[in-house]
Amino acid sequence: MSNPVLKLTYFSAWGRAGAIRAAFRIAGIEFQDARVSFQELKSAPAGEYPLGQLPVLSVDGKVFTQSGAILRYAGKRSGLYPSDAIEALRVDEVMSIADDILASAPQDPDAAIKKTKREAWVAEKVPKFLNLLDARLKESGGPYLLGTSLSIADLILFGLVHSVRTGNYDYVATDAFDKWTHVVATYEAVKAHPIVAAEIAPKADH
């Protein structure tokens, strides 16, 4: 059976597709890396993106949505999603914790209110998630969640920390996660991977 023709569509940022791109590239899986602007998304013909959001993955012309589902597909194709049930459970747990952190980030149109909410979020809500992530990574012996084996969970964890480190969260200090040393160690190990390093390297304007 021939390999499917893949087209991944997302913005240029790491965001919700950086881990997918990295997983494909680490395994040498060919795919079309389609990068669009927010305006191109908004002006796309009805039905091009089924939910009106990105990323989407086209597999032999059939379009799939949901970044977590697409990443698991990429993980299975690339060998970065374990076949062992317990190891897969560990990966899924970390991915879900990262999703919970992202989903719980407060929003508000009023800047002052948003600042207050974000400060409380970092001080009161985020630590319980990071405490568990740090414990899981400590148990593994590092540098990754599964010890010396890189997984899609590590790529997701990298993206979470990277978004904070690069100032993508208003009113959240770029070093807000730094006291969780095992989380940071995994972040640094993933960042050092040549595929990841190339993905986050500043791109020249064209």
C-alpha cells in the first residue's frame, strides 16, 4: 500500500500544529506544509475548513480536524506514540493536562481585569497541573516523559512552555514555569532536537 498524500494546513506559528509538523519531519514522512494567514482562513470558501478553524490535515484529499487527533495520527505514523497501553496512557495524560492548562487561561476584553485574572491563574490554578507534570517527568528519569524515548507528549509540553517563554500570554511572566525544573529540563531537551530547533528558528520574510 502506498503512503497517503498528506497536507497539513495551519498558521506559521508553532501553536497547535508545531508538534504535528515536528513528528512528521522527525520520521521523514512527506507532507505538504501549507501555511496560511488568519485573513486567508477567514476568507476561505465555505467548507474548505470544516469547523472554520486550524489545523486541518488532508489525507488523500479527505480533510480531518482537531489538533489532538491529528497529532496522535502523526505520532502513530512516526513512532512517537507508544503501542504499549500504559505508556500510551502516560502520553495521553500529559497531553490532556497541557490542554487543560491552555483551556483554563482566562480571557477578558478589559485589560485590567484580564491582568488580574491571569495573575491569579498562574498563582492558583496552573501550579497543580505543573506539579503533576513535574512529578511524572521526575519518575521517568528524563530527559523525556518515556525516559530516553521522545514522544508526542514531549512535543506538546515543549509547545506549552515555549508559548510562555516567548511571551505569548499577556500578563504572564516568561519565567513563570521555571521553578518546575523537570518540566524545564524536558523543554530544553526537546528544544535542542535539530528538527524542533529548525521549526522555531526565525524565518526570513519573503
